[in-house]
Amino acid sequence: IDRFSRLIVGFYISYQAASSSSVLHCLKQAILPKNDIFKRFPDLVGPWPARGCPMTVAIDNGMDLHAKDLEEPAREMGVELHYMGAGYPELKGAIERVIGTVNRTFVHRLPGSTFSNIEQRGEYPSEKLAALDIEVFTHVLVKWIVDDYHKAPHRGLRGKTPLQVWQEGEAERVIELPAFPRQLDLLVGHSAKRTLWHYGLQYDNLNYNSAQLQSLLQDGIDSVRLRAHETSIEFVSVLDPRTNDYFDVPAVDH
């Protein structure tokens, strides 16, 4: 969330456990304009003006978040990570309240909710009544965020809505966007190191190869660093040590 306006600036849903990778994906959505989301879900009324590179991000103090995979990309983006003290939930009360609102007024009203604990769940047969796949869940969540939560008067904002407060603040600020949005895709990709072979390289049991990749091998480079992308397996991005730039290498078997 944006602490000033309480506007939800980004979220990330995954089947994976929370990690530094999920924080980066959430940051990517928070930073970029939301045009693609409105194309994906055309029934949204909107607007969702949240965008821009944050100066500071307050974050949980878990060990998995004290990782190079998070701290190095944040440093490259110019984002200061401010870790909350362990055992002091009041330091992040604003986000805890938002999460509570999401659960209470949205998630726990959906079919298949497991509720906050076993006592609340009672005899409710969550598995039998679950009816949403991840795309539908994402759709209704965005709809709730953009057309419900953002437009509801907020007691902490003296009765104004998060959308109103953001728009008022936006008029007095210069919002900076990344000069190269593709760089965000590289920063949130899964980092790995692989050996080069005559058939290319292998990642997650798939082979990737290209003429540019083979030129590295011809120049005596036998291992490379790469970024794999969670949303697509059709290519990986390989760092060319000769130029220090990434290039995309397609999967051999489409």
C-alpha cells in the first residue's frame, strides 16, 4: 500500500510460499502503470492511478527477505528497504489493517474460504465448495480493490477515499517511472548459473539455444548467468559477459 493514501499499489498471487521473489513481483506491479490490467479485465470501472518508483519500502523482517535476490534488485532500482522490527506488529499497523479488511470483506466471503483459523472455519467444507481458479480469483480481487476498496470512505483519511487522497497528493508530486521497463522483468526473474554445451543450456529440464548463445561458447565462455521468468518458459534471458547486457534465448522445443 501507499502509506499516505492507503491506496493498494500492487499485489502478487502465487502457488509458491512467500519469498523475496514474491516481494519483487509485487514491487514490479506497484511500479508500473496498470494499463495491462484494464485490458485483461475490461469490466473494471477504475481508475487505478498507482504507479511510480518508491523511495522506501517497509517490509517484514523474515530471514527469507534478507536475501541478495531482493536486496540487490532493490538497490538497482534505488529503493531503500526498511525492515520492520521483529515482534512489533504495531510498526506495520496500516498494512495489517488492510490485509484484515481484504480477508474480512472479500476473501472470507468467497466459496471455499478456509477462514483465518480452524475455529472460524468450523464445519465449513472448504475443499468441496472451492469454485475459483487463480485467474477468476485475480479478476474479482482486482475488481474489489479498484471499484470497491479504493472508493470507500476511510476513517483514517477523515472520511476521504484512498483514491481521492492519492489524486490530491499526485497533483503535488512528480511520479518517476523506470526508463527501461524491461529491466524490471530481468530484476524479478529467477537468477541461476548454467554451463554451456553444444546444444545450448538447460534450465528446469528444458533446453534453450540460439546463435548468439553459441557465439559465447565459440569465444571460450563455458558458463553464464541467466534470469528465468515465472510467467513464461518460452525463453530465458542470458547475461552476455562481453557486453554486460541480457539477451533472450528461446526454448528449443516450442
